[in-house]
Amino acid sequence: MNNMWFILAQLFGLVVIVLEFKSYQIKEKPNYFLTTGTASIFWTAMFICIGMAMGMATQLALIVAAAYSAMRNLVFWRVFAIDTPKAKKFGIRFLLVMVVIASAAGIFAIINAANTAPEGMRMQILVIQILGMVSALSFVVGQYMPGVHAVRITIIFYAFIVLLTQTPLNIVEPIEMFGTELRWNIMGIMIESAKILSVIVFYIRYGAKAGEETVPLKFAKGRS
């Protein structure tokens, strides 16, 4: 039964890879947020399935993080799709709330890492956690910024840091799966690598014209 949940998690992971790669080929903000928001829903489902296989307590923080991502992306999707002064005003306020939540979660993760990390690995784990907090905050803001460049620049930084968390540099306790102890999160590495690869492909496809033919969100004031 546990193996079935694990296999289902990998299938959801493959869907996430496809959607995340596709999202960074999209110039229009509403379509980008809808695609990556849908990916986050499958990402949440993947962690739930892993929790069913390994124990929900081991995945609870990741489930919350993925659900937070899905909610944030889908709200931003509606803000950019409606594209009225009222929606933009709400979007800015919502962005500030998301920054506060991400900051609080990052600080909690850093404190938890400091208290639980083995003595010999404490420094490297703390460095990864601090970089993770900085990259997550920059990505949340970068997603909302006008144009196509900010979100792609910040996702490269964020994905690279997340890649470090999926390796033995950050996975202290090995994960037992199919009778084997693993310290590499292969699916996590594939998902983050897909984002980086998609950004590279995007700029190869569009080059210097990457920012053209887009209508940036103008932070205008006024009534809807």
C-alpha cells in the first residue's frame, strides 16, 4: 500500500515538472500564474501521497508550503486577469501579507534548524536555510513585478537553493524507501531543474525580444 502511494506521488511529480516547465515559457502574467498555480496543486497532492506512504508528520511542513504556493499563485492569477485598479490595490496588499508569512516561516525554519541540526552540520544547514528564506522572499516579490524578467531571475536563484535542500548537504536523516536509505530527493531535484531549464529555453527562444509583446502591470491608482 505504501508503495502505491509513493508511485502515485511520482506521477503527480511528473505532472508538476511538465507544468512548471511550461509556466516559464509563458509571457502573459495571468496564464503564467494559472499554470504554476495548477502545478502547485499537484505539488501539494504529491506531498500528501508521500505522507501517506511515509507518515504524514514527515511531510506536513511541505504540504503547508505547497498549499501556500498554490493559494498565492491562484490569487495572483485573478489579480492579473481582472487587471483593474481595485484588483491591483488588493494585489499589493496581498503581496505584503505573503511576504510577512514567508518571512515568519523562514525565521521559524532557521530557528528550528539551529536547534535540531547535528553539531558538525549546523553551519551548512543554517546557511542553506538563510539563503532559502532570502530566495523565497525575492521570488514572491519577483513573481508580482511587471514584465517577464524579474520572475525568471528570482526563480533561478530560488530553484538553485531548493536544489541544495534536496541533497545530502541538507538531508541529515536518510529516508527509507523500498528498503533502501536515500539522501537524495530525486523528484525534487527534477522539479527544480525543470524550472531552471525552462528559463534557459525561454531566453534561447526569445533572446533580446523576451520582454516585448507584453503589457506590464501598472501600479495605477484610481477606482475600478
